[in-house]
Amino acid sequence: MSADPHAAHGHGEIEMPHATMRDYVIGFVLSVILTAIPFWLVMTMPLSAGTTGAIIMAFAVVQIVVHMVFFLHMTPKAEGGWSLTSLVFTVIVVVIMLAGSLWVMHHLNTNMMPMPHEPTSRLESRAP
């Protein structure tokens, strides 16, 4: 009898995704394209700065997904879905922290800055 009672039934085995050379080449080509387009946008400036920034951010998010799928093999099937679940949880926590920090900093800036109609010193308050 084996030491592990689940070994005979095939339970507890972690299925590792098998990547082929084709998967790596597809990931590499997509990464190059997703890098070259924003680089071209910055070098030639065919659009406004705000639009260019938004497009670059969108390409960055797509490139993150490409790297996770093609190079890190993060799919719902990998490791029983736990790696993808932990990634989703981490992204949610990071978004909450960033949004909360930006919200707090905005309100601190709004509430702590002197008002334009308020005097900035005692001398100005005594002036006729």
C-alpha cells in the first residue's frame, strides 16, 4: 500500500500547462506589435497627448494579458484555477488601494489648500 491514499486514484496531481514553440512565437509576435505601435505613436505624435496616453495605457493592459497567457500560462485550467483566482483577487485589492489613495489625496488637496478669498497672512487681514 502506498503512503499517499490519493495516489492510486490520481487525485492531488497538479496539471501543468504544456506550451509549444508556436505559443511562445505567437506571444512574442503579439508583444512586439503591442510595443511597436505605442512607440510609433510617441515618436510621430499623430494624435493629441491625452489620446496617445490613453491608447498607450490600453496597449499596456493588453500586453500584460498576453504575457500572462502566453508566457506565465495563467489560464483557468492551470493549477485548478487557483493561480487565476489569486491574480483576480490581487488586482481587485490593488485597484481598491489605488482608487482609495487617489480619493484621499484629492480630498486632502481640496480641503487643505487655502481658499482664494481667504487672506494668507495677518497683515492682509488688517489692511483697509
